Amino acid sequence: MQTRTVNISLPTPLLRQVDLAAKREYATRSDFIRSALIQKITTTNRWRDIMTYGKKMGKRAGIKSEADVYRIVEEYRQEKHADSSSN
């Protein structure tokens, strides 16, 4: 893998935390930061995909607003409560 060097500025307390965490994982500072960036990017992409899918499914279900979501959830809870009360 081709690499490039970048310079970033971090507050001293954060850098101390990075160094301590890297030491606990037996990693270099660079490896730790690289891993943290990969994890952040992966998580962000996954959430974006989940949100995109949710919007698509919501549109397909006719949900047009957050108010619709709250209404549907409340209706579902009331149905569940009614079902459990009748048993």
C-alpha cells in the first residue's frame, strides 16, 4: 500500500490519550490513528447506508415525516399492549 505523510495538530491531552491507547494495544501512534480513521470511515459509511435504506423503505411505506413515524410506533405499541392485556 502506498502511503503519504500528513501533519495534523492535536490538543496535548488528546495526544496523550492517543499515545496511551496505542501503547495498550501495542501499536505505534501512526498505526493507532490509521486504525481509528478506518473505523470512523467504515462506521460513517454503514450508518449512511442504513439511513438511505430506511428512507427508501419509509417512502415505499408512505411515511412522509417524523410525525408519521411516531404515529406508527405509537399505534404499534398500543396494539401490542392490547394483545398482551387480552391474554
